[in-house]
Amino acid sequence: MVKFLCFQIFILSLFCISFGDELNQANLLVHKKILNRFLVEGRDLIVEYVIYNVGGSAALDIHLTDSSFPEEDFEVITGMLKMRLDRLGAGSNISHSLVLKPRKYGYYNFTSAEVTYLTSEEASDVQIGYTTQPGEGLIIPMKDFDRQFSPPYYGLGCLCCNDPTFSWDPIPPLVQKQVKI
């Protein structure tokens, strides 16, 4: 029984030694999310990237590159498709937003972005990771979106013209003052 207990302690100490270095390295989790409820041709499309450092040390020389938005399909309004960050401390996070304008309508597959970083100051090999994948989305044509979601101004105009409270005649005074001469 004592030999078995010593063997378990030995295995546990080897496990801690071998994985102890990994606990002191940076580990990034990157989330990519489309914030719009409706994706419409010619209207703003907002993409948010959030980078979390869940490791034990700072991540260095972080590069986020998203090549899933080609120029012929999307126009960049604000933000950058390629972002660089010098350092992200342990246990911290940062967010980056990108505003695009879709030029075409139809189904589009929103793929993941690539993230490269150094896990510690002593590390020489670059760690490569990928963001979450939002998946496929439908970009609606502008005229279909306006037809479905715009307020019915024509019907509202007809209603207002037939309603006597919206008449163009000036409102007559309710009480007239009598002037004595």
C-alpha cells in the first residue's frame, strides 16, 4: 500500500513538472461575432472580435487577420481587417469592432479569423490560433428589407387626409373677446 501511494505521488509530481511550464504561458481565446440582427445589402454590418488571455503570462506580438471579407463583396467603413497588439496581460481581454457594408446580397459563409502570438517573452515559436466561426448568414437585398420593415407611409398619408383632426384649416378661436367702444 505504501509503495502504491509513493508511486502515485511520483506520477503526480511528474505531471505537475511537465505541465507547469504551460500554466505560465499565455493562452488566447478569440471570439468573433456578428452583432446585427438583420444583414442587409448596403447597410452597416458590425463584426466584433474579443481576445481573452486565460494563460498565466502576457501574450506578445498578437496579430489578428481576417481574410473572410473580400473587397469585391464588402466595403470597410471603420476598423481594420488586420490588427496588431504589442502585449495582452494575463487574465485580461480586449475587443475590436469592424464596420463593413455588404455590396452583394445572398448567402455568405462567415469564416474564422487567424490569430498569431508569442506565448511568453522567452518563446521563439509563434502560436497560431483561430477565432470562432459565426457560420452562414443571409444578406437580404435592400428593397426586400425596406418592403418588409419600412413603415407604410402611403397608408398613413391616406389616413391622415381623411381624418378631420388633421385638416389644414386654422383652428377657430373658442372664446372671442368682446371689445367695447
